[in-house]
Amino acid sequence: MSTDYPGDLLAREPAPPYQGEGRFALWHFSEDGSLGEFVPRAPAASPRAEPLVWAVDTRHAPMFWFPRDCPRGCIWPVSTTSADDNQRFFGQSAATRVHVVESAWLERMRACRLYAYRLPEDGFRPHEVGGYWVSDLPVRASERAGVGDLLARHADAAIELRITPSIWPFWRQVAGSTVEFSGMRLRNAAPHPDQF
């Protein structure tokens, strides 16, 4: 693969680059610092799905700068984002990417020790969800690095990190908008009247 971002291979428009992004690579993030080999597995929620090894590329890695089970919403503008939505979600900020977490997770974010495992690109193919890559073969990590302070990591990347009592009012606005988004572990979010 090229060191340039291979956006033409993806099913959706990629997120904008972030400050200090670095070269294209594939990563797996975990709070377990003892991993080495990754074997294909079916997701626990879909045991009949094809067993795969999952990775995320450098461009989309910031979506994983959180504790594994932390509910979060990540948004960014794309070419089809309306001027109104661009103003609504990004008009108060110099950031082109916004991540939102609930305040109940703040201490866990501060305490989290997260590791990034670099995976070889050979054998991986892009998944239909842009930024994700999959392999049906076992792979061995070529390096492991500590991610460090997750709040500082966001700040250094010029990604706005919003902390809110409930993610649901924000997420309801996102779901009806023209921004691109990724919501993870939302089942772990606090109950709220605006919850879907």
C-alpha cells in the first residue's frame, strides 16, 4: 500500500487528517499490553459472522483513543456536509473533528492505559465501513506503543473533545445531519429521554 492515504479504496469518504497524523498504517488498540498475535474471531454480538482480524488505519485511529467500553460519538465534515451543518457542528471551533464522551467516563479516560499494536498491511482488505480493515488470516503485531494521556492525545491532534452529561441530545442531532460519524459502545451510555 502507498504511504499516502488510500481513500479511493474506501466505501465512504475518509475523515480529514489530524495534526501529527503520520504515515498510513494499520492498528489495533487494546488496554491489554501483552498481545502479540491476533487470530480471526467472530464478534461476540454476531457469532455467525465471518471470523476476522480487525484493524483501523492511522487516519481513523483517534476514534479508538478511549477505554474500550467508553460510549463515544465521533464526527467530521465531508464533501456532502451542508453549510448549515458545518456551521452547527464546527462553527464554534477550529477543529475539523469532534469527539464527544459522557462526563461519567472522564476519570476512566484519565486512568486508561491504552496500547496501539501496529499490524502488517499484507493480507488486509478495506471493510465496507471506511477506515476499518479486515483479514481472515492470523497476524502478528510488528510493534506495540503506549498511547499515553488520552486527553492530551486529543489536544495534540487538534481534535475537539467534548465532555457532556449525556451523549444522546448530541447524537440525535448528528443522526439527522449531513456530517459523517462513528458512534461506538452507545449501549453503555447513560439513559436519557432523548435516547433512541
